[in-house]
Amino acid sequence: MLRAWSLVLALILSPLAAQAQVATLVADSVSISSDGDTVVARGNVEIFFDNQRLLAKAITYNRSNDELQITGPITLIETDGSVMTGGDATLSGDFKQGIISGARFILGGQMQIAATELHRVDGRYNQLYKTVASSCNVCQHRPTPLWRIRARRVVHDQVEKQLYFYHARFEVVGVPIFYFPRLRLPDPTLRRATGFLIPQIKTSSNLGIGLKSPYFITLGDHADLRLTPYVSADTRTLEARFRREFSFGSLELSGAISRDDLLPGDTRAYAFAQGRFRLPRDFDLNLDLGLVSDNSYLLTYGYSGTDRLGNSAEITRTRRNEYISFSAEKLRSLRASEIPIEDTLATFLGRATYERRFNPGLVGGEARLVFDLEGHERLADTITPALTAACLVASAPECTARDVVRAGALANWRRDWTLGSGLIAAAEGQLAADFYWINQDAAFADSLTHITPTAAVELRWPLSRMTSRGASDILEPVVQIAWTDTLGANVPNDDSKLVDFDEGNLLSLSRFPGSDRYERGWRSTVGLSWTRLVPGGNQYSATVGRVFRADDLGQFTRASGLDGSSSDWLIATQLKMRHLTLTNRSLFDDTFSFSKSESQLAWHGDKLTASAAFIWVVDDPDEGRTGDTSELNFDATYALDRHWTLSANGSYDGNTNNATNAGLGIGYRNECVNIDLSLSRRFTTSTNVTASTDFGFSVSLNGFGQDGRDHARTCKYSG
């Protein structure tokens, strides 16, 4: 039988004709009474109206009272994707008013609410009576959901996207747990709303058993505030976070204030601020601010693991051939070993930099001009005997009250030529001039100057091949010969004490990180790099290199790997496969005595995600280490199945042969609940903090602003 249909039913929905609303009706048969007042549609009836869709067995429309009498079963699909099903119904012609019996309401494909009756009010509210709500799948072999909320009445506000429960009883596996006279929860389609977030039970050996109950406040579409009271046996704390998005950037403020039994009578607090803003003429402003009442507060409460607190402001502009930067920073050390000597550390720092790149027409190649002005200040005016003793205890490489301002200018030029057989030759020249103003250091004059010319030539020969299986190999040997000299006074070294020798600076003109020191003398660098690319994404690479010097000028420390007339061998390797990534960088001499080694391993599989890192550095008093340093860190997560997840992390200090921290966690996810259980232990102690053990437990229900469909359980049927 052909289905009868009508494209425009202005006759049916005449009250909407003035608003130019159009309805489409599809049914097996449609009949209209002789007076045109009643329309009856039967058999697989569908009505499409105002982005809504109604399906029913039969519908009778009475034009005089604009009412639909619907024979079920019926299905009403809303514009927001929510679905209502039920038995018989009476609805207004625009679907905004009416009653559905035996209703089931499905929100966001997650939350299901069953009711004896559903009332639609003004097209905005759905009122459900004698209800049961849950986002848990119900199957024949598990008819009782993991959790459900029974209520006398539920009101769903489709505009505010809120669910209001009246006389609600929360049940777990059928057992009543809590009673709420009135309860408000967001529906699954709501992304942001004012209200309580997931509470967390937290147990700490330092702070006792406590509860965190965050409250989220929306402040318009572009700002929000989260307040989290934290109450335990030993602390009363209020945490806060404010976020604001602007058309030109973003701002985030966070902090906390506490009164606890660890420091009785003291008010403890911290405040962090982070801002990222776009300014006119392509400038960017970055702000990072941090204040804390005492040195142990952040670590004790787990707010941050930082051991140096910075307050910085930076304005930058980066263009294709230009870079501009202005920055200022105030540092505060939270390290127990540095607190007694903090006045001897450079804690006030400022810098301005301008860099320009261009192509000189006469000589070709690429040239750079760099101008910078920087300075740092120490709080100490003089080095007292007490500070000298504290520096010895802390193994500080230097104990000084020196304040310095430096103005520098640098000009660099480089040009490459391609020769026969694919050889690439390069010439590079550089001239740096640095002017110093020094205060509070009798070992140096008040003003000093040094000029540093540098010249280098380089030859490299990139080779490549393609194997019969589609893999490609790139092999590139390189040789560089460089010369540098410094003319003028010897200046203090504040910015170049820690030197890293790696594949990134193997061919640099100077491997010192700052401007107080330049690598001097005649030297040659040899290197070889190899890269292999395999179809399917696997990649292998290795770099080996070494520096040879005409004279050992004693510029570098032992741990840098660059000391002596010839440096340590540098070997850096990397392996990337489908799931596995392995990298290593090592420095060792001809007898395979290592000065530094670092390895990282990462595995990203379907079930297991794990990473581990190991670092070892030789002792070096010039860098403040009187013994070899080594540390091992690992982090792993394993999915037992779609629902259960195990996690573990930890670190081990090879100096003390003790663990520094360790953690275990277990999580459960399904379509209706998230459960997280964690246990962590911090083993380290100092004059600021003591070892602590923390236990965390949180439960959140999916279906209220959270989506658990990726972890939905399936029903298993036999036969």
C-alpha cells in the first residue's frame, strides 16, 4: 500500500501559519472530516515540525482546539537530540504542551528517566512523575542498575539544561544510600553550569582524613570561578581558581589559604597568576606570577612540586626576520640547601633583546645582528662569615654579592656553497662585543669590556640511498674548523656555568649557553649522522661526534664532557617504532668512562602506556656536586579491559639509594560511573617538609555533564 503524505499541513497547524511554520506528515493513510475540522492519520505515522520528529501508530488532530490525540507507542525526537517514548499521548499542535503516559526520557544518549507520566509545559519544561533515573545499562542478567535515583517528580529545563529532582532517593545496586528533598543536576548536554563538582576524599599522613568539595561558578560565557573547601582533621583550607578568556588573550588565577596544625597560629597561603595576551603590532605579553607564605606549603598540600618560584613578565615579538624581547624576573628559592644562601644568588633578572636577520647583497649568505642588555642583582651587600659558612655547607660553587649589568652586540654571517659530488662547504664569521658594569665585587673593576672574534669553515657530504624494500638511508659526515679569541678583560661568569654538550650544539661556534664565556682557541669538530626511514613509519637515527683542540685552555668543567684537549665522544641515538620510542645520549672518553648519560624509553600500546627515564652525571665540584648523581623515573598505565585501569609511577635517587616518591592507582569506568583510587608516598625529607603518604578516592556519575559512552558495558544474552 502506498503511503499517503502531505508536504504542507497549514490546515493542521493553523495557529502556526502566522509564524510561517511548516509541518510534514507521512502515514499509510490520511483522512479529513467533511467539515475539515478533524484529520486522522493511521499506520506508521511521522510528523516533521520545527526540527522535531514524532512517530506514532495513529494520530487524530482536532483543529478547533489545536490538539493531537496520539495512539502509541510513540517516539518524539527533540531538536537537542533528546528522545521521549511512551504509550498514548495528548499534545498541542506545536508539541509544546501535553501529556505522555508511560514515558521514557533519554537525554544525550546517556541519561534515561522512566516515569508513569510526562507533562510538556510551554515547550521548555518536561515534568515527569514517579520517576527512576540512571545512565547505567540494564540487561536481563543484571536488571538492577549500579546506581539510580528515584524521585516523586523530575523537571527538565530544556533552556537551562538542568534536571531538578524532588524527594529524591539515591540507590546503589538497589540499596538506598542518600535522601535529598531537592536535588539539581546538569543534563548530559550541558558543558558549563554553576554547581557542585565531584567531591574527593583525601587522606594524608600530614593532614589527616579530609574532604574536598569543589563548587563551580559560571561568570558568563568567558569566565568562571571554582571554590574548593578542604576540611580535614588537621587543616581548614579554601582553594580557588579563576579563569577569564578575552578576545586578546587569557588569564588564570589560582590560590589557597589554610590554617592547619602543622604551623599552629599561622595563616598559610599561595597565589599563582598566568596571563597570555596579544598586544598591538604583533607583540605578545606573558605573565607568570607566584607567591607563597612559606617554603613547604606548596609541597605539603601537593599544589606544586617546583623548588624555585618565579615572578616574570615578558613582552616579545617574533617575525620572519626579526625578534624583540623585554623580560623581568624575580626568583625565590624553595630548596632547603639554597634558602640560607639565597642572598648570594642572582634573584632579580632583566633582559632586553633585539635580533635582525638579513641577506647581504655583496657577499651573499645570511647575516644576523643581535643587541641585548641584561642585568642581575643579589640581595647581599657583602659576604659575611656566616654566608661563607653557609655556602660551604651548601657546596655552592661561588659565594658572592656581585651585581652585574651587561650590554652586548653580536654580528654573525654564514654562507653555504654546493660543490661537485654533492659536497657542501660553508664559511662563518662572528664578532661579539660585551660591556660590563660591576658592583660589590672587589675582584673585578667597575667596568670591563671584551671583544670576541670567531671564524669557522665547514664541510659536509650528505649521502642517501633507497633500498629494494623502500627504506631510505641518509648518511652525513661533517668536519668543522673554528677559531675564537677574546680580546680585553676577564669578566665574571654568571650565565655560563652549566654546559650541555649534545647533538644540538655539536657544530656551534660556542657551546657556552650565555655571553660571559666564549669557547676560545683553535678547534676542529668531526661528526657523523645517520637516519633510516622504513615504510610503515619506523625511524632510526644516530649521531656521533667529538671536538679536538690545539690547546687545552681549561675552559670547561669535567661534567660537561668538553674538558681537555679533546672532548668526550658524543653519541646520541633514537629508535622510533609503531609502539616503542627509545632515545639515549651519552658522553664518554676513550676508556669508556662516562661523564654523562641519559636514556628515555616510551611504549604506547593498546593496553599498556609506559615511560621511563634514567640520567647519570659524574661528580663535579665546579657545578656544585660532590658526588655522582643518578635518578630513575617511571610512569605506567595498563588497561586490564575496557573498564579497569591500573597505574603506577615513581622515582629513585641513586645518590641515596632510596626511592623519592611512588604512587599506585586503580580506576574503573563504565557508562554510568567513574571510580578512582590512588595511593602515593613521598619519601624525601628536609628542613622544610617531612615524608608523607596520601590516599585519594573519588566517585563521579556519568550522565550529568559527563560522557561515559566510550566505556559502555554490553548485555550478554544466551541462546
